Amino acid sequence: MSENTAAAVSLGTLRRGGVSRPPSVGTILRVVFILVALIFSLFPVIWIISAAFNPSGSMVNQTFIPQNVESLDELLTNFNRLFNDPTVPFWSWMFNSLAVSGITTVLTVAMAAVSAYSFSRFRFSGRRALLVTTLLIQVFPNILAMVAIYLMLLQIGRYIPFFALNTHGGLILVYLAGGMGVNVWLMKGFFDTVPRDIDESALVDGATHWQTFRLLIVPLVTPVLAVVSILVFVGTLNEFLLARIILTDREKWTLMVGLFNFVSAEFTNDWGVFAAGSLIAATPVVLLYISLQRYIVGGLTAGAVKG
């Protein structure tokens, strides 16, 4: 080893304190906290996967690895019942949920984007009052409005059957009304970060407000559109209370309503089939998160910073 190399090694050793130090107490506590958080968050997922492949269909004395399973058909008992039982229209429930969630997501994002653009760019009488009102409406939970929503759909259905009780149109209408407030505020915060110079330049060039919004603003706010899409889709897909009240026919049930009946008296508390259905229901959500994950962080944080 040359003298220069030896000097560099000695200098590096001195800068590091001469000896390698053990991890500090703070580092150890952080690692322990992260491990506990991971176990706490992953435990329900692992338990659901285990229950889905448990042929007994019971949560009593369940183990992570199913016991006394001798064949693949026995391991897939819950899935076979879910797919092959004529009394369980699982795929109809799945289609209903995806259709309702997809349509609600598209309409909510479109309406919220137009509303947020109006609140962000235009100044008109009652603007602040409308913003506060849309936010205050979200303070009250859906359970407080169940009777009112039921009666409203009952009256609307007399004139517009598509939005009547026991229809997917009526359920979508309710979801649209309930999903506007927070999403408009979230989008407005993001729209405020887009420089107004873009609008002014477009207007000077002869573009209309709609052309400016559609061709210039929408591509710039794609992250928040993706985030709102995820929030609305997941929230609608997992919603149970309103869907249970509005939809009465079994063929029209959404997936959450159908799966709930596996743990009620009607299907004698079959937790294994319930877990299998929940596992399949989570697949579209996971795929949606994976496809839009690059927009999530930017869409959630950019609107919180005033630009």
C-alpha cells in the first residue's frame, strides 16, 4: 500500500471516529416500529388469504396454513362454491359493482373537474358560500340521510324509472351527490397551483374557456384526476350501507351486499366463501393502484401547497 493510500485510509478512519459504531437506540426503535407497523398492516391480508383456502369455512381454530387438506379441489372448496353454486350469482354481483363503480368514477371526476375549474378560475357571487356548503354537506354521514335518500328516490322513480329504487341508476345518482364535496375541494387546491398565465395566453390566442380547460389544463392536472379516480372507485366498490337499502333484488346486488350475506343467517356464516370473494374483489383495486401509482403522491400533495 502506498503512502498516499495509507494516509487516506487513516484520515477516513479518523473522520469516522476511529471505530465502527453500533446502531443508536433511536435507529433500533425506528426499525422495531417499522416492523410492528408492517406486521399490523399485513396480518389481516394474510389472515384473509388463509381463510379463503380453509375448506372448513370457519374462523374457529383457524391456522395460517390450512390443516388436513389432501387435494387441490379441497383447497379450492370456497372458490368452487363461489363460482359454481347456482344460488350465488357471484359474477353478476362482480359485474354490478364494477359497472356502478366505473360509471360513478367517470361521472364524478368529470363533474368535479369542471366544478373545481370554475371555483378556481372564475369569480362570481356566492362562490365562497357554495364552496363552504359543498364541504359542510360531507360532514354528515350517510346513515343520517338514509330515510331522506329513500324517499327522494321513491319520488324520482315515479317520473324517471331509471333512477328509481332497486335500480343501479338510482344508486349511481346517490353516489354522485355524495362524492362531490371533498373531491371538488381536492381538485380546486390542485387547480390553484396551475399558473393563470396559461389561461390568459390561451384566451389572448382566441381559445374559449372550454378549449383552455380541455386542451391545456386537463393534461396538467392528470395526477389529481388519477387520485380522485382511485378514491371514488375504491370508496364506491366498498360501499355497503346505501347499496343494501336501495337494491333489493339479489341479481342487482353489488358485491359488498352479496358477500355480506355469507356471514348472515341466510348463508349460515360461511366465512371461507366470504374471504374468497373478498380476495377476488380486492384484485381490481390492486390493479388500479399499480397502474396509477406514479400519480398518487403528486396528486395528494401538490394541491396542499399554495403555488
